[in-house]
Amino acid sequence: QVQLVESGGGLVQAGGSLRLSCVASRNIFSIATMGWYRQAPGKQRELVAAITSGGIPNYADSVKGRFTISRDNAQNTVYLQMNSLKPEDTAVYYCNARLASIDMGWGQGTQVTVSS
């Protein structure tokens, strides 16, 4: 297991930006696929973006062109830059580490609220 600590959430107006960060406690970070998920009230948790150990990203259709996932293996940190935020992006955002299709850990979540 790996401990993940998210930060960077908050309240922002529609059209604004936020950057989320997630720091991992163990050095499996460099070989793990890192992902950002979100869960809005009354909805299931969904994948927002993920990035492989080799740096290949993929995004949910709803965030393509607005969000960018990146990683710094030297700092065991993954980022989610969120631009052009919309009220429907409001959710708790969770960081995830996955190795060989096995979940290695989840963060505690960080709240993102986008006001209209």
C-alpha cells in the first residue's frame, strides 16, 4: 500500500482554474499509473484523468481540453491542472495509485467547488 495526500482544492468561480497535487509516500510512484477520480453527491466515483509510468495521459471526455494531468517522479507527485472550470466539475477529487491493475492506495480526497 501507498499513502497519498491530496491538496489544492477549494472554491472557484466558473471559468476559473485550480491545480491539485498528490504526493505519494513510497517510491513505487515511478512505476505506478496515477489517476485522479471524482465523486459528486449522489453519483458514482468516476475517472477524470490518469497517467502511466511512462507519462502517457488519458482523460474523461468531459474534461478533455480543459484538464491536464502530469507527474514528477523525482518528487513522487502527480498534478491535475484544471482550467475553464464548470459548476458540474464540483466534486470531491481523489488521487489513486495503480500497479499491474491493482489499487495500491487512495487519498483522502479534496473538495472542489465551482460556483456559477
